Amino acid sequence: MIVGLFNDSFPPVIDGVAITVKNYAYWINKKYGLSYVITPAYPKYKDNEEFEVIRYFSLPLIFRPPYRLGIPFLDINAMKKIEKIPFDIIHAHSPFSTGVLGLYIARKKKIPIVATFHTKYYDDFKEATKSELIAKIAVKLIVEFYNQVDEVWTVNYSTAETLRSYGFKKNIKIMPNGTDFIPPDNPQEYREKINKIHNLKEDEFLFLFVGQIIKQKNIELLLKSFKILKERGYHFKAILIGTGKDEKYFKDLTHKLNLEENVIFTGKILDRELLKAYYARADLFTFPSLYDTSAIVLQEASALKCPSLVIESSNIAEEIIDGYNGFLSQNDPYIYAEKISQIISDRKRLKSIGENAQKTLYKPWEKIVDEVMKRYKEILNSKKEYIGSLI
């Protein structure tokens, strides 16, 4: 099978969707046939993947660095190359320029196209434009895109409800995310690596956040919770991994809250083994985002037996059972801080909940892509049967 994976983000731009596309492409290419990733060009970056990545002309997206605005139909050479590929199926992971390109190719070649709804786009547009009206108009256009494809997927039931709240009325299939992390046989060595890098004591509490450093991730609540814990006399370190347009804002807030001795900003970490070590060392993954739909970082944490504290009723809380395989809190810094204090009061229980997280939440990408390919084949067979009935 030849699969085209169309998305607006891909390394070196790192987000959950980019990681999803990369793992889809890797496992399809390894086990099932050929995969091509179609994505905007990124200046001075050279792809080094086991599958082919086709880049097309792009411009910087000024209001959302480091993302790029792809303009595929101006790139004649890229378009010719893409149109020559004998795709069997197209999978769009974005409703924007690359997704529109995927829809164009699918219709031109008369092949099926699947599209996954990954993101709370309304939140993005409202944050960028500060206008509810513009955000609503943009969401309406996005729904029109999903109405044109052959099948729509979301990563969990909560995200399906988000899409329905935007006005989408057709059927939705659930296809969860996974992780490329494999639980290590030597987690203590990973822990010691981080202790050495940051001069941590083995019994020192470490809280971890991994993701874009943007306001939508609710990082302000997280820092205010850390401030409350510090005022109560708790000794801890918190590491925030990632970059984003609001990085300076949160570094300034960290200084204002007098948390510079407690909070460490590492920037982006592309070394997956090093990132794995951070999860292995962390006692608690603190991720209060209301923005994410199905955060891959929760999968990564669960692979390393690191339980997560998330906000109740958020999309990412769907599979978490409070006190069994993770923890839930209300969206309030005082309540979040109080929850952390309760969690760290019993290390034995915390360890047990981390083990349950690995047992119940951890899903390797290989198994996810097995299910993806099974569904692709069903879609292709259905199309063949339909065409056959017309002959």
C-alpha cells in the first residue's frame, strides 16, 4: 500500500501531530508498504528519515512561530512530484494548506481520503486574533473541510464531542495516539543521568512538563501552583521542556513569583533517549492543559511509569481514573497545589499508580498503526465494492 500523510507540521517543528505523522510513516514504511510525508519546507533543515518527506514552498507564520504557512500550488516542482506518486489512500492530519492539498490530490486521483481532527482550533484562532467572531468563522471553514473527506477520525471520544460542538454532524471514528517510547530495563540509569545534569538528590521531588510553552497549555496555573507549594515549605524542582511564543512571558512570570531556584526551562529536546530519561526521573507529570485533545506526552509519561496530574473534564482526562492510573484536579491553582501535596505525601502509593499508568495507558505506536492499516484496507475494500456495484 502507498500512503500519503499530509500535515502542516513535521520535525524540526515538534508537536503532537508531527510526532503522530512521523510514527505513522515509520511503521507503515517498515511493515506495510510505502509512506510519503507531505509538509511545508523549513529553512536549512534536511530530512533524514527512513521514508520520503516531500517539502513544498512555505513562509513563516508570524503569529505562531516556528510554524510555517505552506503555499503548495505555487511550488510547481513539488506539485509535479506529488501528483506522480500512485497513492492508494491519503490521510490528512490538518485542515489547512497541506490538508487542502491532500484533498485535491485525492479527488484528482479518485482515491479515498481520511482526515484526523487533532486540535482545538477554536482556541488557537481566538488566542491569535482575540476575536470570538473570527474564531467562529474559521471553525466553520474547518468543518467544511472535514465534511468533504471520506472518513473523519479523532483521537478519543472527548475530542469527537469537540468536533461536534463545532457543527460537524457526520460519523466519527476513534483512533487513539501512541508513543514510540519503549519502557527501559534500566530506569535507574536514566534517573541518575538527570540527577547528574541538574545536580538533583535522588529523593528530591521532581515535577515535569513537556510541551509547547504557550498560554493555551495553562502553564500560568502550573507556576502559580508551584508558588503556593513553595510558600508552604515544600522543597522540589520543576522542569519545563519545550519552546513556544510565550516562553519569555513564562520566564518573566517565574522570576516574578520568585521560583527561579525551583523551575528550570530546558528549551526543546530532540534527543528521544534524553527525553525518556526526564520522564524516568520525574515523580509526577504536571500537565494542566485544557487545550490538548489527546496529549502524546501522557503516553510518554505512562511508558516510564510516571503518573500524570491533569484537569478533570478536560479531553486528556478521558482515560485517567483519579487515584488509580493518574490524578485529577479542578482548574484552580490552589486546588492543583493541594492535590500535588496530597500526591507526594505517599511515595509508595505514587509508585503503584505509576505502574498502573503503564499497564492501562501505555500504547506503543506499532500496535496503533496496525489498527490504522486495518482500517485503511477496509476503506479501500469498501470503495472497490462500491465501484464494482456500479459496473
